[in-house]
Amino acid sequence: MTTHDYSVKNIGEIPSNYICPFCKLIFHKPYQLNCGHRICKSCINFTNNEITCLTCYEVSSKENIRSDRGFYLDMEKQSISCSICTWIGSLAFYRKHIDQNHNYRESIGTTTNVYTKQSDQSNRSKLVNNIEACQEIMSDIFSSSCSIFLPQNSSTSNDQHCIRLSQIQEMIRSLSNHLNILINDQQSSHNLIRDSHTLLQTHARNFTSLKASAEINIGLANALKINYDLLAQELWSIKRIVDDPIPTSYCGRYIWKITNVQERIADAKSERQTSIYSSPFYSSLTGYKLCLRLYLNGDSDVRGRFISLFLIIMRNDYDAILHWPFSYEVSFCLIDQSTLNNNQHNMTASFWPDIGLDCFQRPVYNMNHGYGIKEFCSLVEFEQNKSFYIRDNG
């Protein structure tokens, strides 16, 4: 009994994972594909040593297909109803039941299974041989009947019976011809399925190739973005050097006077320019080179709610003699310009560096990523007290 003869009456009650997606019958000698799905051993049909899964369309090579004995042992516990009689039992005893009680099924099943989409050449050969044998037997019987069983004293009756037998033989020949036509149609369908399966495997390989190409292109795009960001940082550094050829501070204390504040706030809200940079300053004559980055409308998840301020460590000629990582406390202060005597509305915030982060290590490129305080100042509070912090739009 082949996989395609492994039909059962209660096929609708069998779990779908016990049904072969190729022959649509319960698994017989299941093999596992590379993707994890399974196939009957006799349903395996390699093309260029590869086969495409009909469930997920992943291509598996011949080396990656293996017998799934454990899965088959689990299947043997499944309750089965015989497709021929009323027998009910486990799958483990079904084959033995068929062999002991329905031995004739192989010859009869041959004429039935030729109509399934997975019938092989041996079934078709058996079918043709059985038909020819039946024709010879029937011809012998009918020929003998004319001489043995028909009355010898009635030539008219004998002629009528012979004519009737001839009609029956002609009917058998006609049925045989129709059956041969069906066999040819089934062969054509089989060839069409095989060609479609080959085409499907080709499309699956092309899809895999296109997917790999797309992943490579994504990687290239990400690399180009990184290069673009680095070039933008270098360009900004050059621009700052041209605009501010003389460093503004060498003592680690830096006062940043921002001009055209209203225009910069409008640019930040419209996202024409979300952030601005300060001029570079130094912790000492041979110390760390630093600058500030200010988001007047907030950075990322606090946008529209807070002003964000970050410290950036820049590459410097004296980095080789400095202690790394940078580990000094950093303090920010928004100065109240309306009360120069006591600065009662100054906003201050500070942090200690997280020395495990890359942004506090020795710079490899022109500047590190910034680190600071996203929620430095509430925009609501800033708007309410704007007159304290802005004088002459600066």
C-alpha cells in the first residue's frame, strides 16, 4: 500500500497537521522539510535536488530533508475509520487490518487511484494490464458461452445470443477506450502539475534572490546614511571654525548668547531646523573640546513639551593626553536677564556622565553623540516667563 492508497473514512476528523499538503491524504512515512513542514516519502519529487514546500513555498535541498520517525509514532495513536469496512482502531494497526482483510484492495484500488493527482506510472501499467486481462477473460467466456451454454437445437436463438454477446463485447471495448482516454487525461494533468511545481520552485528561488538583494540594498542605504551624517558633522565643524575662528572659552565655563531667538523657535516648531549648535569651547588650554546642542522645541519624544539641551564632546589635538572617559559633572543654567542682581528666576540642571556610554569616550570621528537633559525646561513655563529670559530677541 503506497501513501496514495492510505485513505481513511474519517479524513475530515484527522488534524490538519497529519495531512500531507501534496497528496491530501494522511501521512505515510513522513519526511520533514527544511522549513519544518512535512511530506510523504512517495510524494517527494526533486527538481535539481530541491523541492518547494506547498505550505510556505520555502525551497529545501535534498540534504536538508530527513525522516520524521518521532512524528509518525505520534500519528499512530490517531483513531482511524477504515475506508472499506466498519473497522475502527488506531493508525498503528490500520495497515495490518488492510493487509489481513482487504487484500484485494490493491488490484481494485489500482483502477480507482489512477484518478488521484499523485498516481504513479506503475499504477497506470497495472490498470492497463488488468483491463487487457479482463477483456481476454470476458472474450473467452462469451465465446465459450456461445457454444457451451446456448441451446444446440435453436439456430435462431443461438444467433440472437451471439449478437447480444457481440454487443456486450463492443460495449466493453468502448468502455476500455473511454478508460484509456481518462488515463491519458490523467497523465496530461500529472505533467501539468509537475511543470507547475517546477515553475513554482523557480519563482521561489527568484523571490529568495530578490529578498537577499533587497536586504543588501537596505544595508547599503543605512551605510550611506551613516556616511551622510558623518559628512554633515564635518561640514558643521568646518563652518563653525570659519564662523568662530577664536574659541570662546578655555576654562570650562561657557556663556552662550543666542540671537534671533523667535526665528529659531519658529524654525524648530516647523522642523526646518530642529536644533542649533554653540561655538566650541574648552575645559582648559589643553583640555576637552566641547560644544552644546539646543532643541528649542524639544527632542524626539518630548517635542512640543520641553526645551532639550545636550553636551557634545569633540575631537581635539590634545585628546591623547586627557583622561577617558569624560567623567566630570556638567551643569546647565538658563539665565534670568531681567534681574541681574540676584538671578531669582535662573533655571539650573546638572548630571554626572554615564561613563559606560560611547558619547563620553575619546572621539573617533569629529564629534560624539550628545548627552544631556531632554526635559531641561518646560515650554509652558518658558512661554509664561519669556520676558525673563529673552532681551532684544536674544
